[in-house]
Amino acid sequence: MNSDSDLQIAGDILEVPHLLQPPREHPSTVAEFAGLARSIAADRARWAPLVQYDATSRWYHRLHTGPGYEVWLLSWVPGQGSGLHDHGRSSGVLTVLDGALTERAERATRALSAGAQRVFAPGYVHEVVNDTLEPAVSLHVYFPGLTEMPMLTPSRLGSAAGTTVSACATHCGGTADAVTA
């Protein structure tokens, strides 16, 4: 009788190297980019000493680059926000490392606490804000690397139309180590 419960593997499956994929040096799937963000988040010694807070403008630091992607560290003092925007042709993973942030999009407003992740596709329109009384830190992985960030007005929520700003002009904030949500 043949049934699914009769299936047995003889020997050690790990001894069949042609069935195993070699480990990748860099992520290439959404799940792998989310995993990269989680692994960096877990390595607090890697990012915490770099964080700075600036009451006059949001602080950004490019933490890592790889083939076709960038990883950015951002800090948010109470009241700071990104403004309504999308990420051009880039997809992304936003991970809250410390504190809490609020994400506002056309369909929902989400409270994001430390450890929360949001994955988004190109053209996804949102605004990220620190609505709390404590500072927050977030990690952003963009693939491909961020090259533009169209800024929108609230009346145009859900539309990719608006003012396109080059990634460097907006994100660099005058330094080579800056980007936005």
C-alpha cells in the first residue's frame, strides 16, 4: 500500500550535496532581506553605539551595502516624521529597533513597537512618525538601493504622484551617511 505515511528517507539527506543549495553571501529574497534586518537588530553592539539624536533633523547612517541593497540606521526624537512618501522603484523592510513608531498608510495606521517589521513593495505610500514621548531607532533595508523618494501631500495619499526628490538630496541631509524612511 502506498500512502504519504509510507514515505521514508533512507540514510542522511545531508549527504546528498546536489540537493542542498549553497549558502548565499547576500540576501536575494524578501524573506532573506527581512532575516538580514532581524539579524542586525539582534546584534545591538553593531548599531547602538552609532545612534545619534538630533532635535532639528532626523539622523541617518548607512550601516551596510551589498550588491543591489542598502541598510540604513535612523533615529527619531519625539515628534519627528518622514512626511508622506514612497520609495520609487525600491522595495524595503522597516524594522523598529528601539522605542515605538507609527506608520500611516492609505488603508491603516499601525503602531510599531521594538521588533516590529514592515515589508513594502515599490510605490507603497506611507508616513512614519514618532508619536511617543521617547526617542526611537529603526533599521531600513532597501532593494535595490534607494535612488529616489517621491514626496506626496496628504490629499494625494494612495497616488504615486507628487514631487520626486533624489535620494541623496533628501536622505543625505548634507552628509554622505543619510537616508529617509
